[in-house]
Amino acid sequence: MNSKKIAIIGGGNMGLALAKGILKTKWADPVHIMIAEPLKDKLEQAKGIAKGIKGTHSNLEAARFGDVVLLSVKPQIMAHVLDEIKPAIKDTKLVISVAAGVTTPFIEKRLRGKVPVIRAMPNIAAVVREAATAICPGKYATEKDLSTARHVFESVGIVVDVEESLMDAVTGLSGTGPMYVFQILEGLSDAGVKVGLSRDIANTLAVQTLIGSSKLIQETKEHPAKLKDLVTSPGGTAISALHSLERNGLKALLIDAVEIAAKRSSGLGTQEKE
């Protein structure tokens, strides 16, 4: 059991998912968690996660409370939040940010001193504890700080370490990734309806097909192209469907989407120049 106090600034979907994951894995007791959220309804929802969780409308109060200060806020307001909590941030605290595009040097410069900072990019699957998260350390973060961050994000899924120069790429791929999957699933479900299935059955079959296919790749560790060949028999349905996908450029569309999202993530960090 971790004895550190954790402040989560931002009571949105990601902040609440992290709080629930930390509690589920028993990494921290409810009394060691405080959530800061400006909206009354969301704050009440956050406090209702477990008996003993503390709630506040004050980001500064939360920052004073926490040994680990987890910033789950939009990148557009990060500068304001950092200025607000700066009086409470000492070099002994660990600051973790999940804001897309906001770099560790920007956070360090805004807070001053030698504050250890970890940048992380989880995705919305944290809500069901199946997130893919990448983390990278700032200038003053130690291996112990990285270990703490891993514990936080392993409570909601898997964690990989990357260089900070690759964090925008992570944002474009896995951070934004659930949206691509939702679009593909919606398209498959619509297709099922078009060929005569009910919406419920089409949804059920499409979702399970995605889950099963992903698990097959995960457990066999085979390249997707090799598994594709296993189901693409000569003159069959799969090769006919594949022809249509290739003709319409599905893979190129996905590559373009990841690249555009990565560039947008990098653009969100332009606030550093303000």
C-alpha cells in the first residue's frame, strides 16, 4: 500500500478513471486522495467514488494536499493551472501531467525550481482499465518517480516508456486511437444492418470480432499481416473484401489520421511560447 497522498486536479473522465483504478488496485486508501474540480455536480460525483475521498473546488488546496499532483486538465488551460498551484509545489512533490502536447520543460519552467515532472498519455479506455499509456520523465524526475507514475497508470491498463520526442506520436496513435476504433466499429455495424442484420446483432458481432482479433494478435504475438493471410483464402470472401479496402485506401486513411493527430498534439504545445 502506497503511503503518498495523491491530488488529482480535474474531475473529468480521465481524472475519475485514475482515481477508481488506484482504489481498485489498492495502491492508495480513499483518505489519501483529493480531487479538485470546479463544477459542483462533477465534484459530488468524484467524492462519491469511495467513502473518505476528499474533494475541493480549489486547485491550490489540492496541490498542497498531494505528494503526487496529477494534472488531468485540458492543455489550453494548463498554463493557468500551473500558475495557480505554483505556490504549493515544492521539489519534494511529483507532478504528473496527462495534457496532450504540453512538454515537461514547459511545466518545469512554469513551476520553477527542480520539480520532478512526468508526462503521460493514456487513453479513454482507462475508464474500463484497459488503457494504453506512454510515460516519459522530465529533467529532474528520478527512476523512483517513474516507478510511482507506472503504479498510477498500471492501475488502468498497460504502460510503456518512450522518449519525450515521441509523445506526440503516441498521442496520435494510442491517445486518439479509441476514436479510430469507434469509427471502424460504427462502420461495421452499419454494414451489418445494410446486409440485413438487426442493429443489436450487428453491434454484438462487430464488437466481439474486434475483441477476438485483438486478443489473437496479443496472445500469438504474430504480425497482423500474417494473421490476415490465415483468413484470406484463394477466391474467398476475405480477399474480395480486402480488395475493396485496398482500393479505397483504408490503411492510408489511418496513417494520415495518426499523422494529423500527432501534428495537432504538437501544436497544442505552442502555448509554451506565450
